[in-house]
Amino acid sequence: MISQPNRHCTVELQALPSRIGQVRRIVSAQLRYWHLDPLIDRAALGVTELLTNVHLHAQPDKVCTVEIELLLDRLTVSVHDHDPRLPELQDAGPTATCGRGLAMVAAVSESWGVRPDGESGKVVWFTLPAPAPAVTAPVLAPYDTIREPTLRHTVDTLDGRRPEHAPARSAVAG
């Protein structure tokens, strides 16, 4: 297995609608930089839902911190806010206009959860499985086992005989 360094990114913001879109773009750009393009849609959706919850429900302020962390084969996205009240997964009815955020996070993530953060609020997080890092160089077979028929060719002569091979010559004098 190829060793992969721990990767971490933190953004502090006020969870206002205009800032939520900016953070979604920051998360997407960071995942592109880490070559985790397959995770962008799910991570952007999850962080949007968590920040929307902060915007709609967090008291006394909307200040929060978004953290994304890649540890080996797992991406963790977490949002810390100053409201100590823990959110609960709701069963929103078919005509409800809100209440599906955590259900969507649960649906797109591998796991999710909430933990109190002492007197300073809470952290809501979700994880996504990260694809294995790509191998940067192909592994080549030893020279004597490479057989590529498309590289073979013959030389035809006018009389149909194969040409004789010339003796080997060296470019080194002596």
C-alpha cells in the first residue's frame, strides 16, 4: 500500500447563504487539488446541508468552522458551531418543506454523527470513503518477457530470401 500524508483544510465563516456557496466551492476545489474528484458532489451536498442547518437553527450566532480531513482511505467533513443543542434526524413528511438535511447527509455518506464540544457548541460530521491513490508509474515486465507481435516485422527482398544479418560492430575503438 502506498503511504499517503494526512491532509487537512479548515475554513471559518458566518453561515449565511452567500457564504455557504463559497464554502461549497472551496471544498470542491480542495478535493480537486487532492485528486478526489469522485467525492466532490457528495461532499458539497453534505457540507451545504450542514451549513444550512447552522444558518437556520444555530444560536447565539452563525459563526462556524468547516473542516475537511483526509486520513488514509477516509474523508471526514465536519462543521463546528456555537450552539450546544444537538440536531436529530427527523422523519419529514412528503409535503414538508424542510427537515430532510440530515437524512440527505446520511444518504450520501458512509457514516455521520454529532458530538458535543464542551461548552463551546457541537460538531456535526460525515465521512466518505476515499478512492485508493492512483499508481503514478506503470509496472513494466522484465525485458525478456515482453512479447509484442505488433512490433515484429520482416524485410522482404527481391529474391524472397531473408537478408543475412551483419556482424555486430562496436562504436568503441579497440
